[in-house]
Amino acid sequence: MDDPYFPLLQEVIAKAYAPYSRFPVAAVARGVSGTHYSGVNVENAAYPQGWCAEASALSAMVSAGETELTEIAVMATGDAICTPCGGCRQKIREFGTSSTRVLCYGPEGLRATYTLEELLPHSFGPDHLK
Ligand code: THU
């Protein structure tokens, strides 16, 4: 099956700026239009000022005028499946729905797929403020 994420993730992860953790991460967000928005983690010498790849990809999506997320793919190295951190799950929640898919890749390919509901059950979201 054709996988648009894998080649994009491979290309983008090479641009990750992770000199401190040496843990490069790439993310590709798919907006409802079908457009893909990529991003990487961007670390900082003042460690807490760094941010995750998912935040970069979502920022690119919103900057392009899209606020509806259908899928997000994440690639990292290491043996463990790299699922989005807690903060990123909440960021994904802002633009996704319970059925938004989160695809987790390693350098060799897809490792696992989750729904946002699986990763962030009973979530707080924009509807709470209505
Ligand atoms: N990181 C991400 O970019 N996304 C994740 O899903 C997990 C962690 C980054 C943050 C930091 O730059 C490095 O990975 C190590 O935590």
C-alpha cells in the first residue's frame, strides 16, 4: 500500500535539531484538505525552551490556515515505539477528534497506529469552553 508518510518522515528527520538529546524526531500532520505539514524537534541550549516535532508540524498546519487534523505521523529512532508526549497529545487534541489517527514510525517503517482516544482518553478540549 502506498504510504505518503514514510518518505516524508525520512527526509524531514534528517533536519531535526537535537544536539542535546541526540534523539531526532519528525512529524507529519495531515490536514482535512489532504495537505501534509512536516516538522522536527528543535532543541535549545536552555533545555526547557526546546519543542517537539509534533508542535512544529501542527504550527506549520495552522500557519497555512488549516485547523482540522485528520492524522499525524511521528518518526523517531530507538527500540521503543515513540508515541507523542503528554503535552503533544493535548496539542493534537486541539485540532483532532477522538478518531484522529496517530501513526508511529521507526527508521524501518510503521510500528503502531493509535487513535487519539486511545492515547488521551477523557480529554479536555475546545468544547469545554463553549
Ligand atoms: N520529542 C518529540 O519531538 N516528540 C515526541 O513525541 C517525543 C519527544 C523530542 C523532544 C526532545 O527534543 C527529544 O525528543 C527527547 O525528548
